[in-house]
Amino acid sequence: MDETDLRLDGNAVAGMMAELFGFEMTVAWAGCVACGATNQLGAMHVYAHGMGAVLSCPGCGQHLLRVARGEGRWWLDPRGLAWLQLDEQARIAG
């Protein structure tokens, strides 16, 4: 087994991200701080586990966003993101 056996695409974390942000996050655009690539979150590489996920740049592999949830709290580490663009049309009606 290698890393590609564990890798998913960004759509795998759509529900978790929508719960956290209140947006359809798979259509949100982001920039990679390492290589400058721009991609929608749905195109990112995802490594997920029970309490969260790591989203990586499909171009260079840089970890862009780490998300974890536990004990009624969320943890976000966006250090790999140069920017994140949310489209107002993607807001989920609550």
C-alpha cells in the first residue's frame, strides 16, 4: 500500500466542510502558498481519518488545510493556503 491508496479527492470532505463553513466548499477556490497553483477544494488531494482531514495541493503536494473535530471543537490549520475565495452563491441556506 502506498499513499495513493489512501488519497481521496476534495469531494470526500464536502459534508464536513459545509458543516464548518456554511458554504459548498468543493467549489471554493484556493491558492497554494508553495507553488502558486489555484484549484477548487474539490480538486485537492485529501487524506482523511476519523477526526479530520488534510487537504493537499494536487500540483506540488503542499499541505494546504488541516481540519480536525473533536470534543465539541474544530481545529483549522490553513498555513499552506495563500488565499481562499468563497462564492456567495455557494452559501448553504440554513
